[in-house]
Amino acid sequence: MNANSSNRWLIAVAGVVMQVALGSVYAWSVFRIPLTTSYGWTVTQVTLAFELAIFMLGIAAFTGGLWMQRKGPRRVAIVGGLCYGLGVVLAGQVGSNLGLLYVSYGVLGGIGLGLAYIVPVATLIKWFPDKRGMITGLAVAGFGAGALITAPVAQRLISWVGISQTFTTLGVIYFIAISGSAVFMRNPSDDYRPAGWQPPLSQQQQGSGKDYTLREALSTWQWYGLWAILFLNTSAGISIISQAAPMTQEIPHVSAVAAAGLVGIISIANGAGRFLWAWFSDFIGRRRVFQVMFLAQAIVFFLLSRVHSFGGLAVLSFIVLLCYGGGFGTMPAFAADYFGPRNVGSIYGLMLTAWGFAGVFGPTLIAQVRQSTGHYTDALDMIAGIMLLSAVLPFVVRPPRSRRSTDDAVNQPKPVLNPTR
């Protein structure tokens, strides 16, 4: 079958299903109390399994991007589904051995997450050059929404069959969902374009007009500029994620139950922002979207410590998490604009290391400043200042000038002047 004869919307649906299954990792908090009560581990020890999984995701996403270039997306996704499903299943068999939990869920499961995560992102960009922002936003919105589906299911299973059997059941479901979706993953031909579509002038202006290799992309300063943009945007959002519950109890002085409700609210924002900002970027451009998100967060973080109601804090936190999700939805299309869609799997896969570094920087910054001052005001004001300065970056980072695009400009036919006119 000709690769271009595939129904690209069917591939898109499969990609979203895959990402929803992978996004279940965000429901890890559901397992914290059952694991601590069953095996006597501390919350910090249990949380480390999740942190390992996210760290391995960043590394494996880069590896998966390179592997896709040689073997195609389907094989990478199937192996990713096997690793993640098996890692979750084995997490239910570790007994009281904490090290095995780290190896099974953290390392093996994290590798599966990264291998499978990059597949729909890199594949759908190639199938939807006419809706590049919208489709990457739709794909990763599934990842953001995964916890909303998984958390209640996991809670019910734990009450019915216990923690061990819950891991086993969910691991099998994840493997079936990811590997089943992987069957639909395939690349179009290199010259594929949707019928009747031509790149608009605005899209040509915001891209470089060349497919870069990973080595070529890393030789440009623009790759590091995009990495910094993703790092800074992620750091802001993840600082709120890490402190949502205690911050809600301290600033508007609400109960722990209400604070837990905020966690659910911002989870919705995380998923919605991934689609909405990425879709919007198709109309106003990726650079403009990040400018707006940084400026909005500068204002929001300044206001966060100055609100005194739960409703006000919830609205402001919702905006921050919309922008947090928006970074993950928009950046794959941003990278494809600048470096071409052909090798975006490895180019953006390596860029995802910004996620891992931000996962350390953001929570550490807000926690340490909060501890040293005794309140959140200085920490939130500091992040507001960082966001304001960060808004300069999208102004500066413009498409790389490739030799090909420069030669094309030089070789354009010159207009013929009519001397008789």
C-alpha cells in the first residue's frame, strides 16, 4: 500500500489514544499512599520512581527519534508499549523491594514512555503540514489528559483488587492500547502534501525551507534558543505543579481537600493548553504564541501571592498551566518549522531534555526561596521577573539561514524593467 493512501485522521486518532495511555504516568500520585501503607516506604521514596520515569522519558525520546529515522515509527512505538506495559506490570510484583520498583517502573517504564511519546509527535507533523500546530497540540493534549482518565480507574481498581493486581491490570491495558495504536503509525513519502494544499507565505516566512539533520541543527544557535524557551516555560509551570497543594493552603488558607481540588483543575488546564495554544500558533505563529505566554505568566506570577481567595488562585494557576501545556503543544511544530519535519523526531527528542532539567530547576527554585523567606511572595515575584525577561527570547530566535535558502534567494530571477514605460 502506498504510504500516502493512509487515512491521516485515523493515524491522528491512534496517536491520541497512544498519548492518553502514556499520560497515565501523571496519575502516579494515586499510588503514593497505597504504596507507603503497603510497604512502609516514605512519600519521598515512592515519588523518586516517578521522577526516574520522567528523567528516562527525556533520554529515551531522543533515542527513539534516532531509531525512527532508520526503522520507522511503528517498531519504535511497539517496543515502547512493551517496555512501558511490562514496567508497570513488574511494579506490581516488587513486593517490599524498593530498588526493583525503581528499575521496573522508573527505568524500564520510563524508557517505554520516551520511545512511544516521540512517535505520534514526529509522525503526525509529517502527515499534517497544513495544520502543524493543531495536530501536535492534539497529540500531546492526550498525554496531558491521561491522568484524568487513569486516576479514577486506578483508584477504583485499588479498592477492588489491591495495589499489586492494579499495576498488573493497567500494565496489560497500556501495552494493548499503545501497541494497538502503533499498528497505524507510518510515515508518508518525503514529498507528501495534502491534496490541493500549498504552503502559505506566512508559513514559508517562519521556516527555514530545509530539512536539517540532527548534527546540522545542533550547529545552529537557534536549536539552543528553542531549548531555552522550552526550559523556561516548563520551569514556570512545573514550579506551580510541585507546590500547588501547600501553596493553596498557605495563600488563601483553604483546607487540604480544597487544595487537592486545585490539582485536578490545573490538570485540565495542562491538557487544554497543549491543544489550544498549538492550534492558535497556526494563525499567529509560534514565536508570537511564546511571547504572549511569557508575558501572561509574568503578570500572573506577580499576582499569585497577592490574591486572597481560592477562586482567584485557581484562575491564575489555571492560566499558568495553560501556558505550561502550551509549550509542549507548540514546540514540536516550532522545531519542525525551523529544522524541517524529516528529522524532527531526533531534533525535538533531544530538545525534550529541557523537560528534565526544568523538572529540577523549577521546583527547587520555588521551594528553596519559600524555605528561606518563610512565604511564597519572593519566589513568585522572582519567577515573574524570569518570565518577563524570557519574553525577549522569541523576539530574538528567528529561523536559521541555510545555505540552500540563501542560494535560492540569490538565484531568483530578477525583474525585467520596461525602459519604454
